[in-house]
Amino acid sequence: MKRTITYSEMRSRRRCPYQGHLAYDELLTPRVKSPGLREGTIADQGMDALYLGVRDRGAYDEQTMLGAMYDAMAYDRKRIESSGPMMDEEWEEIDERYKLLRYLATQYVTYAREHDPFEEIITMQYVGSAPVVAPSGHVSTKYDYRFKLDGLVVIDGQLWLLENKWLKTIDDQTIRMLPLDEQCGMYMWGVRESLRRREASPVLQDAVERYGEPVGVFYNIIRKKLPVVPVQNKNGQTSQRKDIDTTAAGYRDTLAERGQDPADYAEILAILESKGDTFYHRESVLRNDRELDEIGQRIYESTRFISEDYRYKLPQKDCTWSCAYMPLCIEWSEELLTQYTHKERRHEEYEREEA
Ligand code: SF4
């Protein structure tokens, strides 16, 4: 049976082979004292339900999205409960985070209804795999690459991978880096290879027959923050602070609620208009065959890392905040090992499919 590799494993092993060894050979995972809500998973399940509803019933239904999020949250609460006793304040914080997610979802449905360019939703959460290929063209007998797409959509008669990203901030640097986004590049490669080797699922094959192979990745970026409501000054006027973190549309809505004339707020509205929407961003990134060939080579070279069983440490400045294995890395001891648990599966992100 072939060994499965994923983007997360490749990234971990290349960042630091020792970290990759602890996480993917030893299957160690850090114990978390106060596990937080898995907000990304909850948001993803809401998105899936929303867009499957759009596909099947042609409607953007807020309740469908919120219902799926509620189910995901209830499931996650059980996971948190099973990890040990929690303080009341910790539960309150979790409830607050969930409340924010619900607000964000409600606002997103309104935004998506007006702005989505999708002609067709093919599917959501598509899981696929493809054999790793050596530069010589030989197919690996040892490794399969596995991937999970957020969705497959049709825009302007072409097939696109959909990637939903929930970010704290949407900045220029993040947007400029998207053409180099390795994770989605590897997804594109996996889709292409599974099609070429006739290992793609019928739903993907059917979509390709109708629209051709996917041309790129459509990034749907949502900020994990609500626009600030401008305060109302003592004299009744709305604050015109220039650094307010909101949108022109949100500011106008507040003026309308307060019965105030936008003409009196032309300057701040112009500033907000010029900033654009800092809460949602859509970006289409085309990928070509040459790029995908190079990415395929990167995947192959990553499997060499695993085959060679590299375990050397690669200390860098970000170890202190980005590596949960640092205590073990400094000093391996039985006592420190109690701070870690053993994963049952190497790639838990696929646990539902593998179960
Ligand atoms: S602390 Fe740094 S060197 Fe040590 S395992 Fe983590 S990433 Fe590697």
C-alpha cells in the first residue's frame, strides 16, 4: 500500500526535518491546556452548506449556513469538554468567538449574494489524490499525494478551484503573495495529475468535459472582524475619525439609521471609498502547465526527504513562536513527553475520509 503525503506534511518536513519527524513519524501532537474553538472548521462547514444550497436550490440561505455552523460548533464543544475541565471565563470567551462567527456569516451571505461571480457550483470539499511523479516521468510506487479543495466553481465558462480564506487582516502583502501560494499550486497539480491518470472522481471528470481543465484558483478572502460602527458624538453627529476600521457602505448604513445626510460626511466617505473594501477580497490567480510541472517536482523532492529519513534540526528565529515541539527539541525527556499525545492517524485533517 502506498504512503499518503499532504501539503501540511511536506511543509513541516521542509521547514524543519526534526519537526516533521516528531509530527509525522512519532505522531506526537502537543496537549493543549485550553483548547479553543476550531473556528476555521466551523466557518468552512457553514460555507459548504451555503454553497451546496446555492447549487441545489439556487438560493443564498443564511439559515442553512448558520445551521451547519451550529452543528459544527456543538460537535467542537464536545471535543473541548472531553479535553478536561474549563473555567467559566474560557467558555464565555468561546461563546463570544462563536457569536462573532455568526455575525460574520450573516454579513457574508448578504455580500456573497451581491458579489459572487459563480455561474455554477460544481462541488464543495473535494478530496482527491494523485501519484507522485519523478522528473523522469516515472510514477512513484511509494507515495500518493492527497489534497482537499474548498470547492470547484465555474466563472465565465471556465473551471476554477475555490479557496476560502478567513484572515485577521487583508493586506497588500498577502494579496501579492497569492500567485506564489504553494498550497493551492499543489492542489492544482493534484487535480491535473488525477485527470491525466484518469483517477479523478466522476464529478471532476464531468466538470472538465463541460468546461475544460481548471485554469486557476479563485481566492475568496473574508476578514475575521466586523466593520466598526462609528460612534455618535454628544452633539448627535456621527464621528468622522479618519482611522475608523469600517467600509463606506457600513458608514452610509449607520448614517441612514441615524437619519443623517451623507452630504455632511463627504470627506470621511471619500476616504473610506478610496480605501476600498478591507473586509472582503476576491482574487483570481491563473496557473499554467509550466508552473504546475515545477510544483510537481517540488512534491517529488519532498518525498525524497521522507525516503531519506532526514531528522536534522533547523533552528530559526520563529521556532520560539511557531514550533510547538521546541521543549522536546531542546531536551528530549520522558517527563516532557507527557505534554504530548499520540495521534491515531498521520493526516488527521482527512480523518473523516479515512475512518
Ligand atoms: S524548535 Fe525549531 S529546530 Fe526544533 S524542532 Fe522546532 S522548528 Fe525544528
